[in-house]
Amino acid sequence: MAALEVCGITKRFGSLVAVDQASFAVEAGRITGFIGPNGAGKTTTMRIAATLDLPDEGDVLLDGVSVLDDPRGARRKLGFMPDAYGAYPSTTLWEYLDFYARAYDLHGALRRRRVEEVLEFTSLSALREKEMAVLSKGLKQRLCLAKTLLHDPSVLILDEPAAGLDPRARVELRELVRALAGMRKAILVSSHILTELAEMCDGIAVIEAGRIKATGSVHDVTRGIQTAVPVFVRVLEDADRLERALLELPGVERARREGQGLVFEHQGSPESLAGVLAALVAAGLRPVEFTPRAMGLEEVFLSLTEGKLQ
Amino acid sequence: MSGASDRWNPIFLKELRQSLRGRVFGILFPTTVLAGVAVAITAMVDLHPRPIAGPDVLLPVLVVLGVAALGLVPFSAFQSMGGEWDDGTHDLLVLSHLSPGRIVLGKLLSAAVESVLYFAGFAPVLLFTFLLSGVDLRDLLFLIGALYAASIAMSAVALALAGLTRSRFWRVVLLAATAGLAFLALVLGYDLAETFVKRGRGLGTGHASEDVAATIGLILAFGTLFTAIASTRLAHPEDDRSGPVRWTVSGLLVALLAAVTTVGAGFMSSVPVFEVAALVGALAAAFAVFFVTEPERLPRRAAARVPRNAALAVLAAPFLPGGGRGVLWWLLQLAILAAWATAVAAWHGAGRARPWTPGTFGQWCAFQSYFLVYLAGFSLALGRVRERSYGPLAARLILPSVAVLSMVLPLLAGFLSGETNPIRDSILFPTGAMQREPHAPKSLVALVVGGVVLALNLPRLITSFAQVLAASARRRRPLPAPLERPTDAAHAG
């Protein structure tokens, strides 16, 4: 059973169908990137999964607990980090976390220990007596993540956690999220920064105009839409000779010049591609570069979506 | 502190910390206390050398304290709840393990402590007014206690109104409404204080029992009702957000009838049962506007709490969410009212000027038909609107507007056409004049129209019961209904 199961949810706002029969799942210990253009239905889906909004149809299960039938039970499994989170004025980091720890029914020594643990995990221990008002955006995001972890949830939903962060803060956040996946937490994370997600996620769910366009591991989704793999090859010999040799080989389609080498498109298995390299060597060519170019998340996203607006 | 407060309400601790650290309280508290002292001194100077100056100094001091207790403390509560929306902390609170009731209770406790601080600040001045003589200690303590309780009740009103909407614009409107209510409470409180300490009708005189009962009743009613409303507004949409309010209103109406029958026995001997029953029915109708305009569906969490026993489920139906069940709730209140009126009429016997006879009962039913048309008829007509997300709010605005227009337009038409008595001649259902000038044909029309509306609502009422019985039957089954699962974790759509 997946830790997070989105089961055919639909959400309408008047005549607008914000989410249309969306289904996907996130396994424990895996990070799934939730990708889609603005207004695609990401935040609506996440808010439904977080029990904050209601679907018109469908349900979401958190560790098997329905967000509709047992929202309080579901909330015990869930850590939700919204895109716009709140801070209380005149409150220190410790007081903020202590308040939420109490709100999560943690008492006595357990509460104090848990606050210390999340402060340490998010590297905020040194700032515990600082007021929240003076924190940078990156530190506030880390604090919000710390709050999200207080009750040790098994499912984390992070809505645009990297938005507005500088590169260092983004790297630090990415490391934290990876560490959390290492603790067997199922993590759904949305972001507009696709390169960021590509380095962080095991799987993706692509949504456009409220419909899920693809879900699964990055590799599976890429393989599903990529019919031919572009491969860059450069040899010490003449490029024309390389081109002639390549086009005679099975599985090789179209070749074009790029810099001092060639890019050809290959259709077939990795074994077949290894066979191409071996055939070039057998033909007396001396390759110095031979690089298959897998589709990046941006290419995947662009080929799956049509830029539809709702 | 951290250890001692381990089991305290976290919201209370947070609110108290924020209030006491906040600049608003830091400025307003000393300013208000200084204003109270200044007012007392000014009153003293003006009154010199009257021997019994207590009442003349107490009243202006109570007004200043009233502004703090009924204005500043509820304003702080309103801002606190509104701030949860504005600061984006509302969602985080709702997601925590705090129940809506604990959140509201925490904020109310904080308001109670803030209010205590104001009262403590005013204590020397209040003691001083007592020492000036002319103020009975019991009256003084009752007025202080009532003002303190009113402060908490107004804070409950403020919390409920602030929790109604996320929109800043509407919250400003609701803040103005809160301020209006606070002003009304201040005026009523001043009148009560004046009655007690200046008009010689205080607790020691034996004439205050009705005033005391009315004051305590009003404060308790507002406090309880709005605490229930504030709590349900924070509940999950699939939870029962209507039932607690329905139970509270029913309880308050029964308490009102009990109070009118016992404490208000003198009042009851001079006012016809018909008029009391009609007024309380109108009050129930005002609340019913909120219940009959709900969507018809039984929310899932509410369905999960329907009694397993089918008979009990049917009895509980009027107190479960849903527009049709709102109509049932209102009809139940009418049944309670009719039973009460019959019992009171039987108790008072034939000596009453206007007994509760089959004739007056018919007229009362005709009067209630007027409400039935708006509550059941128009809410039925707005069925499709009510199912939309904005529907209940729209229906709650449309229903009273239509009711007011239907009274104002014929009145206007009557005036324009030169009718000598436009109320009598133009309104389809006579209301206030019906008791004194019975118009049998119009009462009959009202009853027929009411009957037709009720008949049109029958399918809706049957569906309301059917939903409850189905939920009850589901609870008796050993396993919940299976949920649809995703067919494929990796698919292209």
C-alpha cells in the first residue's frame, strides 16, 4: 500500500474544473515531484490531500486513512508545508515550535526533546532565541519544515518549498528533503524549479488543466515519451566518415553536426546502443566522446504539457 | 512555567503571550485605566458637595470600563481570529491536533484574562465609588460580574464573526457589526446599571428578579450560541458543522420558554400565550434561515456519527446537517412551542383574557405559514443554488431579502394606491394585526399556501430521513464501503 494515494479526485469551482479525476500514489521513502504550470491544480490537489479542501469526487488516503472519512486521523499522518505559511509576531523560534508541539499533544520531556530534535535536524539550534520576524526567507522555510516534522508524520506534502530561496538555501532544503526520504517518509513536493526537482525526486506526477498527464518514476515517464535517445559522439577522425558509418548501423536515425561531433538519434535497448559504439570502433574510428542525452525534466514537462490555461 | 503549563491550552498560552507583549495592549490598558480615574475625578468635582455621590461617579466609570470590556477585549479577540487568516496560520492550526473547540476556548480564556486585567486596573476606582456611599455592594458586585460575563460573551461573538470569512473586506463589515453589538450591549448595560443604582430597583429592593434573569439569560445565550458557532466554523467541512448550533439554539429556546414561564410569570399573566408563541416562533425562524439553506447532502463525518439504532437516527435527524433537516428542525421547534403554549394555557385556566383555543391555534399556524413559505418554499426553489460552494451564503442573503421585500412592496403599493390601511389590505398574510382583528379569509389563504409548500417539501423531507437511515444502516454493517483506488501508478493520461 502506498503511503499517499490520490484516488480519482475532482474539484470544481463553479464551471471551472480545477482538478479532474486525478490519481497517483507516493510510496514510503520516495520523493515525488508534482509538476504543472500555474493554475494547473497542484495546490488544489495538495490542499485536498492535506484535508484543507474537499473534493467533489474521489478521496485521498494517507497510510490508508481517508481524508474524508477520518480527517483527524489523516492529519496525524500528515505534515503539510503550505506555500504561504504563517508566523506569529513577537515569537521566538523555540516558542513557535513549542506552541505547535503542544498543539500536536506532545507533553513534558517528550515535547522539549522533540523541539530540540527538529531544531537540530534543520540546523536552527543556534537561532532558537531569535524572533521569527528577523529570519530570512530560507530560515523561515526551514523553521516551517521543522514545525511540519514535530509530530513525526509519515507523509509530507510540501507546496513550493524552494520558492524564493537563494541557491545555497535551495541546496540545504534539498538535502533536508532527501534526508527525510531516507527516514522512510513519503514526500510529495511541488516546485516550478524543475532542475531542482530533477535532482531531488524519484518520481513525478505531471498535471495540466486539472488532469494528470503522467505519473511514475522519472525514468519510466521519460521512457514512455522518448521514442529515440539523442547521442553525442565525437571521434578523432573525419566527421563525414563518422556520419556515413553511423547511418549504416541498425537503430540509428538522423544525424546532425554539433560542434566537432555529431548527434544521432538511437532507437533501441542499451545493449543495442553499446553495439553502435562497438561497431564504430570496429570500423576503425576512435571515439573520444559518446554521450547519450536523457531527457531532462524540463523536456519531459514540455513534451507532456501543451501550455493550456484554465 | 513550561512544566507547570504543560497541560494548559496552547492557544491560551500563545494568545496571552502575544497580547501581553503586544504594543496595542501596552498602550490601551494604561490609557483606559487613566481615563477611568479621570472620569471619576471629573464626576467628583462636578458633584461636590453632594453627600451621596456613589451612583453618579459609578455610572461614568462603568461606561469607561464597559468600553474596555465590551469593546477593546472583543476587538482583541476579533483581531486574534482574523490574524490567523491574514498570517496564514489558520490552516496550520486546523491541521494540528487541536480541536476547533479547544482553539475557540483558548482564545476565549485569553480574552477572559485580558478582561480580568482591565477589571483589576479599575478595582481601586470601583472601590472608591462604593466608599462614596449610595451604592449597594450586591448591586455593585452583580454589575461587575455581569459586565465581566458580557465581555466574554462579546468576545465569543467577535470570534464567531471573525471566523466567518477569509475576505478582509467582509471582515471589516463584520467588525463594524461587532462594534454595533458592543455599543448596544453598552447601552443596555448602562440602562441596567442606572435602574439598579439610581432608580432604586436594585437587588435589595425585590424588584430586580426579572432584570437579573434577563441579563444573565441574554449573556449566557449569546455566549453559548456564538461559542458554538465559532467552534463549528473551524471544523472540517465533512464534519457536523450544523448540529451543535441546532442543539444550542433548541436548548436556548427551551430555556427561554422556561424562563418566561417561571421568572416571567407576571409577564405571562398580562401577555397572551399566542403572542409569546408567535414571537418565539419568529425567533426560531430567524435561526432556521441558516439551517434550511444548507446543502441537502449529509457530510461524511456527520454520517459516520448517526446513531446505529434506526429509531434514534430518525429522532436525531432534525439535528443533523442538511436543508431538509433544517425544515424538520424548525417544524420540531414549532411542535415544542405548541406543546408549551397548550400546557401554559391549561395551567393558567379560563381566567386568561386570550386563552389558547383551537381558533387561536389556527391563527398561530397561519402566522407560522408565513415563515414556512420563506423557509421551506424559497429554500426549496433555491435548491440548485444551495449546492454550490457560494450557495448557502447566497440563499441566506436572498431569503430574508425576499421576506422584507414582500412586506415592503405591498405596503408601498398600498400607500401609492391610497389605501387607508395598507397593512391590513395589501399584505397577503396579516401578521401583528391578526390577533386583534382576525381576518379569517386571509388566515385560511395562509394555511392553504403553507400546506401546499409543505406538500412540495415532502420529497425533500423524505430524502432527508432516507439519508439518515442509510447512514445508520451503513454504521450497522461490519465493514465500510470500499473506496476507489488508482488503477495504475504509472500511466499517461
